[in-house]
Amino acid sequence: MRWRDLLRLATHALAVHRLRSFLTLLGIAVGIAAVILLTSLGEGMHNYVLDEFSQFGTNIIAVIPGRKDARGGPPGLPSTARDLTLEDAEALARIPHIGISNPETWGNAEVRANGRVRRTMVQGVGPKTHELYSLGVAYGQFLPEGEKRDARALAVLGQTLKQELFGSGQPLGERITIGRERYIVIGVLEPKGQILGIDIDDTVYIPTMRAMTLYNRTSLEQISVNYDISVDPAIILPLIRQALIDRHGREDFTLMTQKEMIASLLNIISIITLTISALGGISLTVGAVGIVTIMTIAVSERTREIGLLMALGARRNTILTLFLAEAVALAAIGGLFGLSIGIGLAQLVGFFVPSLPVSTPWSFTIAALVFSAFIGLAAGVLPARHAARLNVVDALRSE
């Protein structure tokens, strides 16, 4: 039998029972649509994280107080770890290939100006923070160099905070109150946008020592350093580690590169995406069971047709191929239907929620179609084999 005749017989059999065929392929369609939608969201988040972190550069190392791995000793004992200090940041700045060593501390506080009050993020940073994180200064200047212990009460505003406090007015030289202290605004940063849903423009930047006094702290939250991008971080990390061990007497800190931060976030996103996509796999399994059921019913309903084909000279392999073609066609149509629904829903999500990135990888789209056809092939094997093994005489005599 020619392949065109096989295809015509297979599609005719599906068209005769439209409702039954539709309900069967719906299980496959729902599974494929769910997987496509969730994968699109996961891929979009993947690209979003890369774009968000890449805008700050990839040659940054964060020094965080405390070890992230397990330590020995019974629980409940006080830690002997030393906090990070301004002196630590100064020591790191003297390491070869290190460009900027930025002492950082942060918290929330009320900021008052121009008769308005706003609770926002207050960042205590060094004078080169704008270079470290690629923050452009729209007008004015960033925090001046040379002020560490006796830093003046100067502040730089993010665009969102400037707009909330001063509107379209000129803030340079104006005074703002942070907590109970008054600061002079010397600069406004260019818009930077959001990162992981956090508006980094809704921030005021003040000298680190001032922030430590504001929050009554004696230590830093973090030290961020950048290094020559042409140098392998594997060379820089041991130098930083040894410098801090010499100062602290032990390794009571954690070093994390920008690439490690990105990898950690992407790993979390991948796990979440795979876990949720597994729910779509359940729908695909249900769809496969539906195909097995429908094809088994079709074999029993078309026993006389099978006997007639055999009597006319059709081989058993032909009968096997015919029913396998029906199962594959059923699954492939369901796959195409689900693919259209999944991509459509992903585009709708991207349209109505622009802040939520959506990206459908074409390689995964093709894989989904191939997988749906494979499901049909696997699900149709048993019914097709049963049809091919029927006895000609018994098949013709069946009612």
C-alpha cells in the first residue's frame, strides 16, 4: 500500500470520529501548551537575569562576612568571626589587579525634603561606587574622594527618589533629612531601572561612615571589589582570601564572584521551571493513556475492516503501520494545537505583563513536536500490534 493511501485512510479514520479524536488529542495539547508556556517563562527569566546582572559588569567579587559552608562545634555557641571593616576594604584595595574596593552598608530610613517624606533604601558606599556598578551621573557629581572617617553629610539621589521628593525641581544644593541628620544633595544619577523587581533608582547614596553611624553599626554588610577583566578570577580570589585571613586570623568570610551569583540564580530558576514543567508531563501521560484507549477501541470497532484489508492482500506490517500512523497523527495534531496555545498564552502574558520577560526557544518548540509524535508512536504500538495479529477469517466473521 502506498504511503499516500495510508495517510488518507489514517486521516479519514480520525475525521469520522471528530469529537472522540478531539477529546483524545486535547490531553496532548494541554500538556504541550503547559510545557511551552512554562518553558517560555523560564527562558525569559533566564535572559532577564543575565541582562540585569550584566549591566553591572561581570568582573565583580563580593566579600560577605561569615562562612556559607558548615562549621564545626555544637549549636548555640557565639561566633568568633570578625566583621568586615573599613580597614579590610582599604587592605583589599592594595592587592594587585584590584581596581575598586567598595565598602558597603545599607538599610531603610525616612528621607524628608521639600515638605515630602519617603521611606526608601539608604546605601552607604564609597566614592567610586558609580564606576563599580556603571551608574551614570545625570548632573552634579558623585560622593567625593578622600573622605572616610570624617565624611561630610553629602548625598546622591536616584532618579525615582529625586522625582518623588523634588518633582521637576532642581535638587542640587538642597538639604534633605535622613533619619535625624541633614544632608546636602550634590548629585542625581541617571535612570538605571529595576533589578529582580527592586527599583534601584529609589535609593539615596551617602558615605559609608555616615551610614554606619545612621544605623549604629561598627561593621560593613559587604565589600565589593572589581578586578582587571583580563585577569583570571582564579588568580584574584586566592589573593583576596589570603589578605583577609592575614587580617582576621581565619577564613570567616565568603567570596562570591558575579558569575557565581548569576549561576546560583539561574540554577534556582531552572529547578523551578523543571519542577513546574513536570506537571505538564502529567498531562502528556494522560494524553498517551487516552491514545492507547482510543486506538484499542478503534481496533475492536474496525475488526471487519481489518479482515477485509487482509483478504484483499494487505500485509500485517501494513495494518501495523496504518494504526501507528493514526496514533502518530493524533498526537502530532495535538502537539501542534498545544504548541499554538502555549505560544499564544506566552505572548499574551508578555503583552499584559511587560515587566515579565517571555521567550520561547525554537529548539524546544521543535523538540516538543517531536516528543508529541513519539508519544503517539509509543502509545499506538500495543493496539497496532493487536490489529496486525488478528486472524483474517475471525476478523471477517466478527459483528
